[in-house]
Amino acid sequence: MKHFTKEELIRLSMEIDILLEKDLCINLAKLNYINNLSEKELILKTGEEKKGIIKIKENMYECILKKDQYIDMKCMLMNYEITETTTYYWLYDVATEIDFLLSDSGYW
């Protein structure tokens, strides 16, 4: 995510609450406050093992993490401070080809 407001982070945090409570999937491309610049879809799901972001078909990806990792991600979202400097968080620590970065500037 990049160029976001604190309110948008709060909304995403609430989506993660729903994911955790009801075991529903979240398609980030379908959220009206996320501007999808890439035409790709990223679906957040809970799973028994942490797989990170994996490609499931053309322009479609899944992020499969255990619930405790989504809780950590939610904490990062709520603690993130948008500043003039380049501040970022890696939203998970999984050895995959695709990383999940939260950065207002889009850089690290």
C-alpha cells in the first residue's frame, strides 16, 4: 500500500478483524478505499501454515498467513505513523518471492 491516510489504515485493520473473527477472505482490490493501480487482485486468507503471497493465476494472488500473523499485521497498521520521511513495515516475515510492504511513499 502507498499514499494512504490513517483512516484508510483503520478501515483495513477493521477488515482484518472480520477476517480473523469470521474466517472470511478479503480481496484488497474490491475495497473501495484502495486504488488498484496494477489491475491485480490480492486476497487475504487465514491458513494452517504461513505461505505469504503466492500467485494462483494470472493477475490473482493470495496471502495465506496464520491468524497470529494477521494480528501482528493489524498491530503494525495501527502503529504506523505517516511522516515526511520514508517509513515502512514489512507486513510479514515469510521466505517467498513476493514481499508485502506498507510504505506511504512506496519505497524502503
